[in-house]
Amino acid sequence: MRMQTKKARLPFILALCLCLVFALSACGKTTDDPVSEDVEATAASPVSGETEEYKSVLVVYFSHTGTTKGVSEYLHELVGGDLIEIEPVNPYPEGYSDALDPAKQEQRENARPEIANEIEHFDSYEVIYLGYPIWWGTTPMIINTLLESYDFSGKTVVPYATSGGTGIGQSIKDIRSKISDADVKDGLLVKSNDDIIPWLQGMGLYE
């Protein structure tokens, strides 16, 4: 009789053990799932108050024949930041010689040619490299439009120019007169891209 009782209880004990195992597994799963979900949610959530970081260096230029553009693109490779080409609303005639007459007329009239594109988040820039060709001894009048369209106060402005022969000196004086609250560096008349690195190093703007 005792042997039969023990044999009868054995299936019951095994069934009870299996129930305990399943119960413990279920509890373990319930505990782990919320933790993993919280981790995934945290990783995907944006940081509170996160803002876009703007660059502090700008290379901005006007180029008519493409010469100043080529210099500007090389300079941008060296100093980084943003690169923006000024685009006139009314483009000048193609070719250097054909653009001279309207450029001279703008100078006589002290004109301010309209700029088609805007410079976003201009206030974030600390160092501004300003490129242009020399037209009739100084900057094209569209550069004056640029200088009067934004607040350059407290910014470092580094002019550079291309020219067929005229020097850069008068254009630097004209720029300084327009943005007297900026730190306008002595400019460079670029004859070759090889001139640029020594010029930057002399101002402590390139290592």
C-alpha cells in the first residue's frame, strides 16, 4: 500500500515542479521587458533643448569670370566653415571686358546692385573671408551691398582679391570705411594659390 501511495504522488510532484518553473520564467520575462523598452526609448528620444550648431567661419565671395571662385574654393579647403557665392539679381554680361562698362556705370552712380541669395544665421560667423575681383581700382559695387546688408560689428574680416594688375589697397580702405566696427585684416591680392597658406600663417589663421 505504501509503495502504491508513493507512486501515485510522484506525477503530482513532477507536475507541481513544472508549474513552478513556468511561473519563474514568466516572472523573469515580465521584469526584463520594461527595462529593455526603456533603454530603446531613451536612445531614440531627442535631447531636450537640443539646438543646431552653426559654423563660425564663412568664405563669401563674388566672382564674374570664375577666377575668384577658384581661389575661394581652394581657400575654403584650407579654413573650412561655409562657402557662399554672392549672386546678383541682374547678372553682368559674360566676359571680363563686357562687364567693365556696367561696372563703371554702377561706380559712377554709387549703385547697390541687388543680391539674389541671403546668408542664413550670419550672426554665428566670427571670421569672414571676403573675396572679389578688383573692378576699376576697388571692390565691385555689389560688395558694398553685402557690407551694408549685414551687421559686421565685432567680426574678423579677411579680404582677398584677384586682379589683372590693379592693387588691393584701395579696396581695403573702402571696406574698412563701410564696416568700421569690424576687424578688417590686411588683404591679399592672390596671384597664385601658393600665396594663400603663408598669408594665413602670417595672421595666425592657419597652422
